[in-house]
Amino acid sequence: MSFSSIPILDLSLARNPDTKPAFLQSLQHALLEVGFLYISNTGIPDALIQEVIREGIEFFNLPEEKKLEVQMKNAPSFLGYNKLGNEITRFKTDWREQIDISTPHPVRKPSDPLYHNLLAPNQWPDPQILPRFRPVYEEYIQRMGDVSMLFTRLVAEAIGLLSTAFDHFFDEAQQHKLKIVKYPDRAELGVDGEEEAQGVGPHKDSMLTSYLLQATDHRGLQVQNTLGEWIDCTPIAGTLVVAIGQGLEALTQGVCASTTHRVLSPAKGTGARYSIPFFQGVSYDATFESMQMPEEVMRLRQEVLRRNGARKDDIEFTFSKGRWNHLGEATLMNRIRSHPDVGERWYPELLRQIREQQAADEAKVIDSDKEGKGMQRSSAIETH
């Protein structure tokens, strides 16, 4: 039977040798059956969490002109501010505004691969207005990087691998990313009645793992089970929501499930929903090859698929074996596709190629629909 709730795991149990085996068993269940989970007791001080939330909300209270000083299209790095309705998922507009921040890196040298544009300094809001914003988020990114690396090692152990099995996919100074996101409620968007508005369309996360801090009490994040039902992933104080990405699913030959999810805009009169997802980075110079998985774990996953009647989706193009020389090439194309305004300014030729491919894909979908076959379109992005 397909899952009907999201499991909650206490990360402190993994730090105790007496309770770690039971934790790994619970984690294995979450990886094979759900692809989503909550973690509590992460070790990040609550005082820092509260500052992260407060500073993030304050950013969106800045005057429009101050936010636009750090807009994403200022630079080719895809870091910075996006105003409302400026990103696309599954060919539809996502109704949110956001700012993207990452582990800082120097500007790309001319001799470096083009995708090293993704490694760059951040665009920070005016420190005269938000003096605590930068130090708070630099500390949070560093601490979350440590949490994500610990969790990835636990994932490896839970599926029968050495704890260091994924280490070679990370740089020594690994870039991680986060977004601070505001989803206006439907009254602010002008949506009538009970009509749903797309905060973020159905998608699977890219890379390996992501960690969502739900900064307000709104419902909105939903996870799709194998029956096609949407399961609420409601905010729980003191937790982060972990999503398994398509990169981890690809690496583990499908053992770790990457699960489709979406975000609905808040109901009228409930105010804006705020969320702060953190995305564990992977080396852009890496190539993705499936790892050898223990036979017992492969059998367990196959049993889950048979029992739940699950369909194994095609891996999104970021992880298509043999299509890209390095992960960075695929990631750059994915970012251009999601942020065409940045593409128009900095990558016009690559944007043209993407639009030609999209037109060809749309034609195939139309032809397939006419023949009554239908085609599954997946999307892998970074958002919540």
C-alpha cells in the first residue's frame, strides 16, 4: 500500500551507537517507500533558526528598488533575487518571489568551463538596511552543509554502503545553495473562489538531498504517493523536511526514491507563506554513474515497487547517462530553462537550443495525445 503520511526521524538517535541501528532501519524505510521525511534534533540552535526566519521575511519587506539591486539577471551565476512570477515549472508560471544564496566562490576565470559561472559570490542586500542578513545566512549555510553531509553518510549506511560511498561526488569547498521564498496568498494574487494557484508545479528535486525550513504555519507543500494522491507535508516545529533528489535516485539505481511534490499558494486571507529550502550541492565537475547496490537492498526496493504498484519515472535530463560530460553542463541548462530572463542576457545561444528542444518535445506530446498514448513529463528543479 502506498504511503499516506510522512515519517519523522530524530537525528540525535543517529549520533548514539545504541540507537543508531534502529535509526538506520527507519531511514531505509523512508528512502525505499516514501522519498520524503522530517528530521528533528538537527543540532542547529533554535536561536539561529529564528534569526534565519526573521531576516528572510524582512528581506521581502524591502522596497522593490532595493530588492532589484540584487536581482538574479545582474550576473550569470543564477544567484540573487527573482520577482513574483519570474520562474517556470512544467511550462507554467510559479507564483512566488525569492532570493537565491550559495556558499561563496570567486568569479569564474576565462579558462574555466562555462558552467563554473554557477560558482560565484553572492549578491547581498544593502547591509545598511539589513545588517544581520549576511552573517546569519552565512552561518546557516555552513551549518546546513555539515548537516547534509552527515545525513548523506547515514543514507549510504542505511542502504548497505560504506558511509563514505558518496564522498567523491563533493568538492573540498563544496557549494551548497538555499532559497528564501515568499508565496503570496490567493487574495494578493487575485485568484477567485477556491481555484488553486501554482506556488510551484509538480516536480522532483535535483541533486542528492534538500532540507526545507517551513518558516510559517501554512499548509501548501504536498507530496504525491504512488496512487496519485497528494499528501500534506504540514509544518512541524523543530523539524526540517528532507526530500530525496533525482541525483541520489540515479546513483542508487532507483533504490532511493525521488518523489514528486508541489506547493499550492496560500488560501485567501491567510497571508504569505515563507519557506527556506537548502540544497546540498554536488561537484559540477562530477559525472553520474550508477553505483553497485547490495542485492538485498535492490530486492527490498523491487518488492516496494511491486507492492505499491509504483511506476518508475524516467530520470530527468540532468542525469541522463551519456548525454553530458559533467553535471555542471546539465545543471547550467536546467537553470537557463527555469530562468529564461537570465538566459536571454547571459546565455542566448543555449536558451535558443532549449526552446527548440521544448518545441520538439511539445510536438511529441501533442502527437502522443492524439494517438491516445500520453507521455509522462518530469521536471527536476530546486524549490519548495
